[in-house]
Amino acid sequence: MSEAHVFTIKEAAEQTELSEDTIRYYEKIGLLPRAERKENRHRIYHPEDIATMKLIICLKKTGMSLDEMKPFLNLSYDDDLTEFPELYAKIQSHKEKIYNQMASLQQIIDFIDSFESRFNKTGSSAVPACSISSEHARKPMFQK
């Protein structure tokens, strides 16, 4: 592969928004393969390494632990995830958690929108309930 298609660790960090230390750590724990080195021993990364780093970032955003990610990183882009039932179930579970988080966050946004309109007198005065588990519940801020 030509030199034009490789990145220094600094460039890889910029491309992925990972820190250089994080990239080194991911190599150390085997999440990323050991980087190739130039004659001067500086690390070089290829576009497929950058893609793997971006995949790690994406998997991390699902709430997956670094150890849980390893089997996913061993898959090739040609693999059919449904042929790996355990991995498929794991990613579906993380996906379901994200959908639940999105629904919860939407409920909070709806509450805030209604709360704002109540005090701006621009909309309905009814404030929708924002579900809070009993352990986090506290006395209402405003009572009539």
C-alpha cells in the first residue's frame, strides 16, 4: 500500500476523535491489531484501521464493554451477523436498550417543552408526567 494511504497516530486520532493514548491502549489490550511501524518506529495506520477505530467508537456508544466488542471486531464485512446467534442477540439487546433510552429522552424533551410553554404562556398549561422511578422521586418543585 502506498504511503499516501497511511496515517500517523496523530492523524488517526484526528480522524477518529480518539486520543493517541486511547489508540495505544486499544492496541495494548488487543482491541486493535498492533500498528505497523515505519523504519523510524513510528506507528502507521491504514484506512481499514481507521474504520475499525470508528466501529469501536460506535459499539462503545451502545454501552458495550471493550471485552464485549472483541468478537464483533473479528467479523469481516462479508459476514452475516445472523450466522452468529450469540453476537446477533447481544447487538439486538444493545439496540433495544438504545431505543428505550431514546423513548425516555423524548419523554424528557416533551416535559421540558411543556414546562417552558407553561411559563412562557405560549401553550397549554398542562404539564405531562415525566416518569421518574420511585427511588429518584422527590417532592414536586411547584405545587398549587
